[in-house]
Amino acid sequence: MNEKIKCEKLKMMTKNLTNEKYDALVSLFPNAITETIDEEGNVVRAIDADILEQEISQKVVKGQEERYQFTWPDKKKSVILANKPSTKTLKLDTKSSFGRNGEKGSIDTGNIYIEGDNLEALKLLHETYLGKIKMIYIDPPYNTGNDFVYKDNFTKSTDEYLKESDQFDEEGNRLVQNLESNGRFHTDWLNMMYPRLRLAKDLLTDDGVIFISIDDNEQENLKKICDEIFGASMFIANFKWNRVKKAPSLSGSVRTKYEYILSYYKKERFKLFGKASYNKQGPLWHLPNKNQVLIFPTKSIRVKQSFPKKYYGGTYKVELLDDLICENGFNKNEVRIAACSAWGQEKIYKYVKEGKTFEIKKDLTTVYTDLDSDNNFIAPSDIINQEECGVKCNTDANDELKNLGIPFDYSKPTGLIEYLVKMIPTNDKPMLVLDFFSGSATTAHAIMKLNSEDGQIRNYILVQLPEVSDNPSYKNICEIGKKRIQESGLKIKESHPLFDKNLDIGFRVFKVDESNMKDVYYLPEELKQAQLDFFESNIKDNATNEDLFIQVMLELGIPLSEKITKEEIDGKEILFVNDNFLIASFDTGLTENVITQIAKKTPEYAVFKDGSYASDVVFANFEQIFETYSPNTKRKII
């Protein structure tokens, strides 16, 4: 590459999270970074635990020292697996996609459906959706002894595993039946869940929440790894969902009616919405808070009589510091009140500025605020059932699918997902929900139902491994899930004309696939120059321009739901995302006119294929063209 050209080569792979964490530690404690010799005699980077211990003034536990911890075989390898970069990519399947109004073959939608291994999918989503997911709901395999579990091989090389195992589906996905006779019964399940949850946490917003369905088989272990990943202080509750109307009478031990839903905050704790409260007001005074003097502007308090300044004893020990004069049912004058208040001065001013008022019920010890719709809820119960929450059981979930003509067992009812979604305050902002064990796509069905009922904007990202279906009418579970979204979306749209124009019942389909780049792209240092010369292109022959474009979007952190368009300039295909935010051309023989027309659109990013210029003159003038028309464009090559 000519050094005149300020193009940066894209990595075309996900980030190495280990390197990111190491870099963060370097920035905090540069003096704790050192070098040592590994088992093979190589000089490698290392952390000096003694210096780190000095810096943080805390005991650093090392080696075999006793400490409280939860561990299992291969736990360290599962951490490495979560941090390991992926060279895979997502490929858009336009033919299987549906637009927001249900039109087949359209990608005009804010919803995403991904087919493939969810560990790879989470890595591919990491850069784009870091800190952007408001809620995650997953219903992973319960490890009952008959479930299919993702087999992430820790102990053998890929070649060894392929030779020894035929348990791959036709899509190449790793699937094994985790029988109780397996000596690694719990270990395999934990190794499957742990790296996925570590990656999932990064995708949540700071005020995001995760809900995980589970039963007794792994509930205890799941809570322990969630305490480690999210922090025990971020635990919300272990909800109990009334799974069956009547517990099985033939059970040999306990007749079990409930399953669990473990829930955790990402970083910020906040009030969850339960059912609507009968209370329309809440007390302003709150005894645990410190006593402070607060100012109440004129006409901010509804009052039936005047009060002289006075100390009011009792529980709250309120003191009126100014005479309060009543006129037409409000305080005529500004007054100061000293009390232990739930609110500070800034919040009082904000409340009054919004046109709201306080009310004195009896005397100054009973000052109340009016609760708005967002606060007029009591906290949710940890029992989720039809009587208290309106959430039905699994037989009702089966009926939902039968009504759609969809064959699938053990689905969750849409009402359960709806109830969990409604717990989370949105402040009328668009909400993004992720489900990376999507099964029959109950989450998508529930999101569309909620949007049709309240008009809010919620979008989803679903991920599902294309496991073989028991029903001969469907190739795999992904086909069942996509069919359910399609059928339920059309029924919902017909039933709710109020939101017909805004309701998005579409989904854009992607498939986890091998990289579009040849191995030489990632490991050029391992090939000699003669071998490099053999490769005319480092892009695979079957990779389309659209395939390359999607992989570039993933690396640059551009949402997969953004608008993608195409046009031709001098017979060359040009791709655009989000209008002119990213413009790319992967055709060869690009002329000065093509480069100029792209530069004149002043994109944030412009991406080209290395060596794609029509002549040495175009190559030489490339930099000057961008400096003339769009000097701030970030130029990239693959």
C-alpha cells in the first residue's frame, strides 16, 4: 500500500477482549506491567501481582491460597473462550427477511433474527451493541439430561474433535446430548453458559436488566455464576413462574408447579413496575433521610387553612419556618419547611415547574406528592401467576402456537415475556430486547403484542441455533421461529389498526458464517512472499459485495437494522448505510470519477478493496481527491 494514502486496514474480526482488559489495566497501573518467560522459553507480557497488591492496598489472593470461590473444571478456559476474538461474520439473507409491513424479501425493519451459534453471534454483536440492550431474556437448555447443549470444545483441537465426534448438525453446529451419566454433566452446562453470559452483560445498558428462565437442575449453579458475572449486589429476585395449572399427580416425590426466572441489574438499581397501585399519592417526608430546609414556591401546596410557623413533633419532627397563608386553596406565599424529606430542593423545583402541586392532608407532618403513571405501581411480586399477574401457564403457551399452526413444545407464554418487559421503565424511549436462546420466538411475538397495545417502540434481536426439528414440515427450529413471527405479526396487525402504520412486524435475517476473507488476510506473516504472490485477492471467491459490506458494518459498530441502499457509478456497485454515513465499493477498476463522487458525499467512513483502482494514476490521486472534497472521511481498506 502506498504510504501516501491514509487508509487503515480493517481487521475483519471481532476484538480480542483480553487485550482490551489488559490495556485498561496498563492505563490504571502501568508500573505493575512486566515481562517474564513462559513454559516454551518465550518472553511474554505479565502482571506483577506484588506491585498490584501494593497499588490497590488490598490482599491479592494467589495460587492455592484459600478463598471463597465457585469453580469447576475448565472454568479458566471458558473465560478465555469469552475473550477470544472471532473471524466469523454475519451474512444477510434477504430472501428470508420480511419488511415492517410483512412484505417478504424486504429488509425495511428494526428487528433482527440471527441463525447460528449464539456464542459467535454475541461476539459479532459486541462492538455494535455494546451498552445498547435494555433487556435480555433467555430460556436456555435446562440440563435435564435430555437437552441438546452447545458443545464448546475445551480440551481438544478442532481437528481432533471432528475426528472423534459425529455430533454435528448439517449446519456444522456443535450439538451433544448432555446425559446424566456424563461425568462432566454440570461442567459442560456451566462451560456453555458462562462465556455467553459474560458477553451478554457487556451488551446491556447501565440501566439494563437480564431475566433467565431455569428449573431446579441448574438453578443453584446459575445463580452462582450470575453473582460472579453481574455481582451479587445486582441480584434482583428469583421469580417463580406458575408453570402448570395443576402439579403432576403421578410425581414420585414433590409435585412441582414452578420454574424460576433469575434476574439481575447490569449496573444501576431502579424501581421495577409491578401491578398498578390504588395509591394516587405518596408521602414526601421520609424518616431515614437527613433533616434539611426546603423552599416551596407560591401556589405549590394545596392547603385548606393557614398555618403559623411552628414546630411539629411526632415521628417526622417537621418545622414550619414561615407563616403559611392559605388563599383560594393554595399557599399564597413562599414557605420554608425543615424536615426529613424523600426529595431534595432540586427535585421539588422540577416537580413544581412541571405544573404539579403538593397537598397537606392534616398538618405539616402529612405533606403528599401526586404520583404520576410511572410511579403509580407497586413493586412486582416474586410469584408470577395468573391470579396476581395475569400470566398464564405452559398449556396456554401451547394453545398460542396451535392457533398459529406452529408445532413446538415447551414454549413460554407470550404473557410471561410481556410481564417481564413491562417491569422495566422506558421513559418513552425506544427499547431493544435481546434473546439469544430464542426457540420458537416467543420474545418476538410478545414484543409485537406490546407495541400494538401501547404504541411504544420496542425492537428485538433473536439468536437461535438451527437445531433439527422433530416436525418434518420444518427443516430446523429457526424455520419454526421465523414462521411464528410472520404469522403472529400478521394477526396482530389485523387486530390492532390503531397502530397499523407504526407497528413493525418484520425481521431482517442474518446467518452466522465463515469470514469472507481468506486465511492469508489474518496471518500474512506466516506465508512467504512467493505464497502471497499466489493470492490475487485475499477475499474468498464466493463473497459478494453485500457480504463484505455487512462484515464491515460489524467491525465499525453500525447497527444491523440500519438502512442499506445501493447505486451504480460508472458501472461500479456502491453501497450505502444510513444514507451517507458509510459508503463502500468492493469492485475493481475504480476510476477517479467513482472516487470523486464518493468523496463528494462526505461520508463518515469510506471503505474500498485493496488494489481496486483502475490505474496507478487513480491510486496516486486517491488521497488528494479526499483531501479536496472530504478531508474528515475515515478511509479504510480490506
